[in-house]
Amino acid sequence: MTAVAVTSITNFILAGEVLFLAGRTASVPKDRFSAAWFWAGVMLLLGMGAMIGGIDHGFFEASNQPRYGIQRFNWIVLGAMTFCLLMATSRQFFPPGFQCAVLVVGIIQFVADTALVLLVDSFLDVILDYAPVMILLLAMNFAGLKSRRGSWAMVAGILILFAASGVQASGMDRFSPLDHNGLYHAICMIGTLLLYLGGRQLRTKSLEP
């Protein structure tokens, strides 16, 4: 079995896990636009991104088909995920009066990122879009541990996802045919479960600005 095939399989397994957890997250009663509501969007879009990635690797890359369309679709989905991630962070940790400003920043960021990924052929654009938001979420969760607004599970999940990204960037291929991409997906399965557990502690009530 080729490395591309294994990467596709791990993509689909990750997608199945995340979409299942997204369903569990969505089933919890919550106010519209609450932190938990936006977090359900994060999980759904993350699962969609993994599913699209599996289709890309398994069908388009494996058969040497043009990948521009499916890659850009996936990157835009991840941009929408980043927007929901920022909104969930805002609704969980920021005062109501500050949330409108964060919403404007989030919209501008999403539009700019969408334009950039359509023009530039590099996944680095996606990383530069979501990494600062992930770091912000990590910092706010760590700072909020004493007040119980933060979550150890969320902190651990984010750190594991960063570790997974490091493995992917390193190009580690010593477990062939499980290459650095497949290993990235395998580690993400652990990190995503912790994110789900951390997300269960998010606010379900919407604090209107």
C-alpha cells in the first residue's frame, strides 16, 4: 500500500472521529452564538476538512488529477473553522463589549484569508491563519484555569495538535508507509478527542454585547 493511500485512510478515520464528536457537541442544548454554539461549528468544519483531505489524497493526488479546486475548497473550509474558533474564544473569555470588535476582526481575517488562498499555492497561508488563533485559545485557557473558565483538556489538546504539526513539518517517514502526513492524522485523533472534552466546558449561554 502506498503512502498516499495510507494518508487518505487516516484522513477518513480522523474525519469519522471528528464528525461523530461534532454530532455529540451539536446535541448539547445551547444558545445561538454562545461559545459552545461556535465550538460545534469548529468541530463540524474540522471534520469536513479532514473528509475533503481524504478525498483529495485518495482520489485526486493518487490519480495525478488537478488539485487546485479541491485544495482551495478545503483551505476555505479551514478558514471558516478558524473564524468559528476565534468566535468561540471570544464568547468564552472576552467581555460582551469587546465581542463586536472581535467579530469584525474575524470577518476581515476570513475574507483576507480566502482571497489569499485563491491566489497563493501554499498551505502556509492556512497555517498562518489559524496558528495565532490557536495560540490565543491556548493562552486564554491556561490563564482561565484558576477561574475554571479554562480547561486542562483543551490545553493538552492544543499542545498535541501543535506537536502533530511539528511531526508533519519535520517530514518524518520512518514508519513507512505511514509517512509524516499519516502520522500527523494519527496524532490529531488524540488531540481532537481532548479538544472535544475541553469543549464540553464552554459556555452554553450567549452573553449579548
